[in-house]
Amino acid sequence: MSKDWNAEEELKPLKLKCTKSDCKNELHCFLQKSSRKVKATTKFGQCRDCGAELIDWDRVHKRDLSEVKHTFVSLKYEWIRHHFWHTEIDQYAANHALRKGRIEMRKASEHRIRKYVGEVHEMPDGQMRPYRDEQQTPFSGNSIFYAQHATACCCRRCMEYWHNIPKDRDLTEEEIGYFTDLVMLYIEERLPDLTEKGEKIPPIRKKTPKKSSTEDKGAKRSNGN
């Protein structure tokens, strides 16, 4: 083991970034860089770091649910999507979904899509976009969040390049339905024990730290014992 190894640094959680890539392992980033010069010289759909062209964008952009297997395979070529397809869903999020069941999770997914990425508003800079766009979907805490990142319906920027939907307008009912389907297909794949109407799941109780013997003696003295 290296003498320079630091346990605190080793245990730090990985920082998730939409622009991360690991091209040697076929995990890319297809989000174009914002520089005008780069946009002018880079073909849409290439990996921003290695130039790989792996996605049939015309096919994905059709948003055809009968082609969902192809769409999911394509999404997994991007590092951030691959991460959310393979990372473990935290226990709180999994329990929440299992309690609700498939019917209620579908309702919650549609509400989430409609409210947080479906509606655009005029911002102080004059542009139309959802509130807090690109920051409105947390990375954990709800299986719907995992699903949104995995299927690129977490923000309007991701929806624009993956699903070919302009950022400056509301989503249509058909589009809301499509993304709700994607979210539910992800949840059903990742949580195969999900029932139709939900089930009773005991809450995760926080462990109360045990008092040290020193604290116990101090408490006894203060009570006059």
C-alpha cells in the first residue's frame, strides 16, 4: 500500500458530473461543449472528449416506445446514464417505491415530469425554461430521480440533446406520457419486487449511539448517585 494513501480521501463519495467520461471503457459524454468555436467544428452526437459516434440519434429522437430497448442501450453509452443504470438505489428510495407500488409511483412520476421539467417560465434573462433547470433533480432519495438521470429526462438540457425536444416550450401531453413510461420501465427493472398497490415496509430506524462509560458515570454524579 502506498505511504501516501489517505483513508479520508479514499472514502470520499464520487462527484457526479454530466460531463464526465471514461472513453477507454466506452463510457462517453455526448453533451456538446458550449463554446461557439467548438460547436462550429464538432459534429452533433460525437463524444465531446474522444469524438466517438455510437448513437443512432435519428432512431432515438423518434421517441418510439416500441424501440425502448434500443434507446436504453444507447443511453448506457454515456457515463452519467450508465452510472444511474448500475448504481445501487439507496434504501430509503427503494422502500418509498415499494410502499407506494406501481400505480402510485406512476402517478408520482407523471407529476414529477409535468411540474419540474414539463413547464417552462420566462426568466429574468428573458429565456424560457423550468425553474432551477439543470439543478431540479437530486441524485438520490427517490427512485424517480435515479430514473430521470438514467433516461435523460432530468432537465431540459438533457432532454434536448437526447430526445430532441426544444428547451423553450412546455412538454406536450404525449411527451409527458413518454417520459413517464421511461421512468416506470426503469423503476420496474431496477426494483423487480415492486407490487401493483404497494406493501408495508418497516421504516429504517436511526441507530442511537451508545453512551460511553464516562458519560454514564457523569450522568450518575449529576443525579447525586
